[in-house]
Amino acid sequence: MKGFRRARKMLNVSVAESVRIVRELQGYSENELARRTRIPQATLSAIENNRVRLGVDRAKILAGALRCHTAVLVFPGWEIGKISAA
């Protein structure tokens, strides 16, 4: 594909860290995010501490509540390269 550049890793950020970082940037406590998503606070804590996998369904729910794209949570630290039409 002409003009295509592969994404490259920019930072070493785990999925757990990305959830916490985005939550904090939005100004939500774990309790507030739990209320908004109906995901128990204990589960959110376990996700943020890498004890429980995020999973696709939870990623979609959290991304909606955190007003970000699901990829921000699932693929943290990646730069998306320029893609131009061929």
C-alpha cells in the first residue's frame, strides 16, 4: 500500500496503566467510573492493577464512559502512522 506507515511503539504503557491514566485525566475516581459503567469498583481496581484482564466488552464500556476510542485503552503507547490513499 503506497503511503502506508506501520504503527510504532512510542511508550511502554500497559493496558492497566492506560485505563488508570485516562480515568485520571477525565477526573474520575474509581467509584465514579464504577457508577457510570456499572462495572464494580473492585473490578476496576483489579484491571488497573493488572490482576484482571480488561477484555473487549469492558474496553468498549470504559471507552464510552471515558470518551476515548477503545484502541486508546487496548493498544496504549502506539503511534498510528499516516495512511494516504493509493
